[in-house]
Amino acid sequence: MSVILPAKATQPTFYFIGVTTTKSSIMKVFPEWAKALGLKDALIKGIDMEIHAPNQDYIDVVNFIKNDELSLGALVTTHKLDLFEATYDMFDYLDPHALRFRELSCISKRDGKLRGHAKDPISSGFSMEAFIPENFWKDHGGEVFIMGAGGSALAISSYLTQEKFGENIPSKIVIANRSQPRLDEAKAKLKGINDKVTFEYLLGTTAEENDKYLKAIKPYSLVVNATGLGKDRPGSPLTDQVVYPENSLVWELNYRGDLIFMYQAQDQAAERNLTIEDGWIYFIHGWTQVIAEVFDVDITGARLDECEKIAMTLR
């Protein structure tokens, strides 16, 4: 089924390109943020697309935004990699993260030019700074186990392995995914990012296989659900029999949906001494980074604090 394009915009419009956009909290949050940020008359509209939609659908969406005067830009979830591959040659500018990881999470316009950004390495970094203890990797030598090999997995890996962190980096990053081609893409994109970190890429077609992989992860590690399971599709990438590594951090990137992965971790939180984080802070940073780009406004300091406060009251 072809994507249903919006009608021509009659006032400044910002789009959310996703799968089940009407269920997102952003539909309630954005109007209040727009008031606080002085974005007069700005609207948000969702564009729902099937996962791994046909290339032509992505081309049609980008073409619509590019040529519709009051369509100012978009945030992209789930489709970041596929949209890039289908449309990268339609953009006048692509930022370094977009070019390295071949993904797009932000579409904007500036001076008549269509611009594409991959904002996740920045927003995931802000999110992790909020819950990963200082010198966590240097003090404990732990690992990272990420289920899912999409844009979020690349962003997290990119952020955690920056040279500026010196010795405070994970000893190993393990990425498990149910599709071998996507694993191969991740391997190619992360090659040479930091030679001090060992990378391992595992095919995990079942939750039982992911349980087995997680069993081999060291204590004091970070375990991440970056599969979309629990939000775009029901379920968890792990079984209820999974055993988490002790003294570890568990990050559920979703903040809505059935969140089974998070509840599985909560069941073991006391026994295994787990620190559990959902995707709410990631949601806030992800959206504010893109809104700042699309509307060319500063959202830092007191403005960011105000946006966080507004979002929490509407959660």
C-alpha cells in the first residue's frame, strides 16, 4: 500500500515520519512546546509508513516536504536507514553523521536548500549522560550488548567510543540482530571507529538466542533494546527466562508500548542490582534536537528545562 501524503500545508507544519505516529506523546507535547518556544501557528502532523516501505514511498514523502512551502521539515523514526538509501541524492546538504551512518533522522530547509541530519549520536549521548555513572567503563571494564542494528545502535556505539573519552570506553560492544544484511551494514559503518573497542556482530533470530548471547556478557555492562519490539511491534527480544549480568544498566529505548523488555529487567532489578532506564529522556532530547534544527531555534539551558517540565506534565 502506498503512503498517504498530507494535504498542502496552509501554516508552518512539522512532520513525524514513523509507524504509529498518532500514539506518540509528541502529538500532545509539541503544541505546548511550540507555545513555549514562540513557534507561532506551528503544527505537527504524522506520516505513517509500513516498516521497510517501498523506495518510492520515501521518495514521495521527501519530495512533498521539499516542494511544499510551509512544510518545514520532519523527524524520522524507524525509517532512518531506509529513507536515507532511497532519497539521499535529493538533499542539498547531509551532515557528517548522516554520511557516515547512511541514515536520516531530521529533514529541514534552510535558504532554499533541503538538509538532512542524523541527530541520534547527539541525542543518545545526552540521554546516556543522564544515567551512566561517571567513569563507569574505566572503573569496571564492562561491555555493551545492543539488540537491534538500526540507527539507534549505530548512534549509541558511535557516542560511547569517542576518542575524547580516553580509557573510559566499553571493553566490547556486541550487536545482535535478526537480519544478517543489517548486521553487515552496521559492521561496515562502525569499522575503524575506535580500535581500542572490540566489536562483535551476532545473528539473533530468536529471543532464546539473545538470552544465550546475554549470558556471556560481563557484569557492569549496558544492555539495550534497540529493536523496536515493545513499541512498533509487540513483545521483547528476550524470553522471561533471561538472566541479566549483575550490576548492569538496562536501557529500554521505548517509552510507550507493551514495554515487556523493561518489565523483564524490573523483575530482576533487586536480585541482580540493575539500573533500568526507559526511553523518555531519549524522547525529549531526540525531539528537541530536531525541532531546534527545523525551526532554527536554540533549545538549551532554561529552554530545554522548560521543555522537559512540559513533557513530564503531559506524560
